[in-house]
Amino acid sequence: MFPIVAETYQYVVGVDTHARKHVATVVNNLGVVIATRTVRVTAAHMQQFVNWVVKITDGSILFAVEGTSSYGETLTKLLLERRLRVIEVKPPKTKSRGGDGKTDQIDSELAALSVLRLPVDRLSTPRLGDTRRSLRIVLGARRQLVVQQVASKNALMALLRGIALDVDARKPLSQAAYKTISLWRVQSNSVDVLTVARTEAKRLAGDAMRTRAGLEQNKRVLTGLVSSLAPALLAEPGIGPVTLAQVICSYSHKGRIHSPEAFVALAGTAPIPAASGNTAHYRLSRYGDRQLNHALDIIVFARMRSDEQTKQYIAKRTGTGLSKRDIKRSLKRYVARSLFRQLEACNIKA
């Protein structure tokens, strides 16, 4: 059994971070508020804040910071440079506020109090490192590109099915059709309905082609990034650079997640007990990292189609009366545990 935070640290500093200012609350290991301070987000003011915390405390200190990868990133780096222990905490949920409402001071106090009873091995260390930051940026760009591509394609199909422009729109268009439409010649000064429709179709087809090219370039960048962190995992069945990038972003680095079961819970694939009386039942978890859950879903779906070992497992479990949906959930839990162990072996540093 690992000791809890209250047994290991004498003080916890909860920090609610924002773009222009941070609010910090210092509590002792008994949960008593010692002091509160508002900090402007400048290098000089944050240095003064850290000096102030060290001055008013006389023992071991733990900083519990919200948004260590966003608003609190600068403060997190400063604390690590000063060799102070920093962990990442999530913003408090509405239920935990009780009837106290919401202020920055309340949030910073809750950030400190929420970790006092946690075992020290379950604390989340901040996600740092330029490679992982690049992964988050490129994955975010990819999601935006996908949304743009789908919107352009849907709008183009709706236009082609509404107005006859000599294009067969009964089924999805090929890349050759998109290229042909994007090269149409149109009269820019005409207000004829067919000319206006052809102009819009040309624009939408061009947008779809540009986003496709952007997605291909995005995938090449992701391949280079994940190859530098966990190249062996790209050889695993069903795993590509996009899904692996999301898995690495959610995992972050060795030591952040303490066990395979914790990674399964983070992915939202751990069954939640919902038993009552004589009925033993488990329900699907809707919590956790939904992007990671989606990545596991893609990996499992690919393995169900092409991996022989997975097909044999499906046949075996189907013979015991298990439904395809339950089999898929079991596979997602298995994949999550397997990926965690392999990522631990990669020894990705913080």
C-alpha cells in the first residue's frame, strides 16, 4: 500500500490557471487553508509567487495545477526548474462544489483538497516534451481537416443531387470526379442558376481536394513523430500512425498512468458494475478519454476484419454465447492493456 498525499506532503498548493492570472490556495495536510494569492501571468510575478510559497511553508510542498498543458504550462515549467513537485489536476465537477458556487478561489482550494487523500502512486505528472506537444497540435489540425472535408463533400453532394450538372451523384464521387469538377470553366459574371451552381460545385470540389492533400501531409508528419517515440507499435496489427498518435497523447509518458487497469479506465473501456438484487450486470462506461476510446475502436475493428488471432478469439467467444458487442468490448480492454505494457517498455520520458 502506498501512502496518501496527506501523509507524504505537509502542504498542497492548488492553482486555478487562466490566460491573464492564476489563483493559488495553500492548504496544510489537515486541509486547513493557510493562504490565498492571485498571480499575474508574467515571469517576474510567477517567480515572486514561488518564492512566497516557499517562504510561508516550512515543509514538503506539492503543487496541484490545473491545465499544465495549456494556461498552466509556463508555471509548471518554472516549478520543475525549481525542483518542486508538480501534478496535474482536473477542474472540479459541479457536484463537488456543493452550494458554494464557483469562484477562482473556490476552484484553487478544491484543487488542493481533492488530492490530499489520493495515494501518491496515482498522482498525474504533467505532460511535457516538444514531441508530444507537436503530436497534440497535429492531431488537433487533423480533426479540423476531417470536419472541413466532410462538410465540403456533403455540401457538394447535396448540390449535385439538387441541380443537374451532368454528374452522377447517386453514389460517392471518385477522386477523378472531384478533380474534374475542380477544373470546370465557369463565367464569373453570369447570374444564371446553372453557372452559379457550377461555380459553387467547383469551389467545394477544390476544398475537398485541398483538405485531402492536407490530410495526407498530416499523416506523414504523424508517422515521423510516432516513429521517434514508439516505432515498434506501428508493426502491431490494426495500428496506424493516426491511432498510435492518439494512444501516445493519452498515455503521455512513463509514470503518468500507474497500471494497465488505470489505462483501461482512462480509455472508458472498463465495465461499470450496475448490479441490483439477484441481477449481476455491467454497463458501458461513458467516461474517460473519448478520443482514446475511438482510437481503440478503430484498432479493434481493423483486427476483427484482418487479424487471424482475433478472428479465432471471436469464434471461440461466440461459441460460448457471447454477443458480438460484448466480444468487441472485451477486445478493446485487451488492446488497451496490451498497448499500455508496450508503451511502458518504450520508456517514453516526461
